[in-house]
Amino acid sequence: MLIYILLPIALAVPGIFLCTERAGKVGKAIYSVYFGVVIFLLAGFRSFVGTDYKSYAQLYQYFNFAEMDEVSRLAHEKGFVVPLKILSYGFEGYYAMFLVIAFVIALGTAVYIYRFSSRPWVSAAAFVCYGLLFYSMNFMRQFIAGVIIMFAMEFIRDKCFFRYLALVMLASCFHWSALVMIPFYFILQIRLEPLVLAEYSVVSLMLLVFSNDIIELGLKTFYTKYLTDYTPDIGSGIPWFYLIGYGLLFAAAFALRKRLYERDPMNSIYLSALFFVVLFELLGAKQAMLSRFGLLFILPVFLGLAPEIADAAIEFAKEKFPDKKRIAAVCTAAVMIIYSGGFFARLLSVGSNGSVPYRTIYEYTEDLW
């Protein structure tokens, strides 16, 4: 567990020195590469870390002897299985798959941090502390789709529907759930204000009440195998601390919304995305499967919005206490660090989808069957 405990510090400290005005784009680029390499090594060289690790390893082993036409008939999305089948021609061991997936995820997040984050080291720390790293170690198909959707968000801001649609369709090749993002091109353009939030809240409560019916419809339409096979995501909910943790962060961001909107128009889209993260965690508290849709929104929230919230909160504190600006800034930063650290500690204490303890391919193996 020590590697996880040290990880936020190892990511944040170099960023404080590299991501400065003096260092400029060069320093930011160096830090983004550093972040990507660390995430790639951690995720790529793990062994049986994550609840889904074994099932994906077994799938890759199947690719070693299955023909391409057999692979193409699998229920899994073709954008995921076909490239891995091609990979299996050259690399028999399933570790190759995890290295490739880790590279894709690390590259995507590093590029996004470089291009869009106002404080890359805050984005990097948020990626770890709020569980995105652990999500990437488990829901790999959907997380890759989430990385693609993350880049599609800028086309919402620029009002380029067809470019947005093209990326959504590409994301759906890795996980079909990305298709639900099509109407969100329009929804995420609606700026969150008290009246809009009230309307969203009413709809959210209705969805919560009818969540069992939503799950039943989804099983009959998309997940027919779960009608007979047991899965813990059906009929049970995820821990409440996800909802509480993300919900309090949303409350703080909503309170600072005017500052956030003034800082960058993109923050309006990010804030709306954060609301839907909270919504799907609310639904997931009753039906765990529904929480997975939040993965399609969560990456731009923490990579793009988290540093904006931090800066807006510090600005607010300085204005509230003009005679003690430095103390106000330090105290505000301390509160955010403690809050993020507490959420991360909770993730570690529950194992976060089987990601704890951490083991490498050099020290741990297990029989796949």
C-alpha cells in the first residue's frame, strides 16, 4: 500500500516546481510526460491488481487460440477486442494487453492535462485521490471510452456537433454506453443555475424511484446475459461515501460557480458534468451498475475542473480576508488537501475495486483458471 500512499506526493511535488510561469510550456510538457510515465508504469506492470484483472486476462488468453471470426462474434465491443486479437499474434502473454491499455490511458490523460489543465499537478493528484486511477485498473473498456469522450467535450464548447458525434461514435467502439453521451451535447451546454439545478434534482429523484425499472429495461436490451448470470452490480448498491465525497465537491463548485464561469467558459460544461457524476453515484447507491455511467463524465471533471475549483476557492478566501491573504490561502489549501487525502484514505481502506494491495508482475502470479 505504501506505493499508493506516496503516489499523490510523488505526482504533486515535481509539478509545483515544473508547472510555473517561469518554466512555461516546456516545464508543463515535462511534467505531463512524467505523469504519463508514472501512471503507465503503475498500471501496466501490475499483476492481478483490480477486480476485473483476471477476467480480462482470461479473455486475452482466449484470443491466443480463437480465430478472428470467432473473436468478432464476441459480445464485447469490436474496437476493443479486434486490436487485442491482432496484438495476440505477436505477444502470447496477457501482460502485453495491460501494457497497451495502460499506455493508451496514460497517454490520453497526460495529453489532456498538458492541453487543458490550469494546474497539472492538481489534476494529477486529483486523478489519484478521487479514484480515477483505480477506475482505470478495472473498467478498462469504459475508461478508454471515457478518455475519448473527455476530448469530445471541447467540441461542446466550440459547438461542433459532428466532430463531437464522431468522437462519441469512436468511444462507443470501446464501450456501448458512450452512446448515451449524444444528447449530452445539448444538455451540457445548459449553464447550471439554481432553477436549473432544482429541475435536475426533481428529475434525479424520479430516476432514483424508477431505477429498478431502468435496470430491467437495460438488462433486456443490452445486458441479456445478466438475466441468468449473477453479477454483484445488479440488486445492490455502491458505498455511500462516493456520493458524499463527490456531492460535497459539487456543492463547493456550485457555490463558486460565478467565479468558475468567469475564469473559463469551459467550466460551465465541467460543472454540469460534475452534477451528472453525482447523479449516477446517487443512482448507483441503489443499483451499482448505474454508477458506471458516471465514468463517462468523471475524467474532465477532475483533470479540468479540480484545479479551477482550487484556484477559485483560494481567490474567494483571499477576498474574504484581505488583511490575511496568505493565511487564508494556506488554510483553504490545507482544507482541500485534507479533504482529498481523506477521500483517498477511504478508497484505500475499502480496497477500491480490488486495487489494494499493489503487486507487480515480478512478484506475483496466479492461476487464471
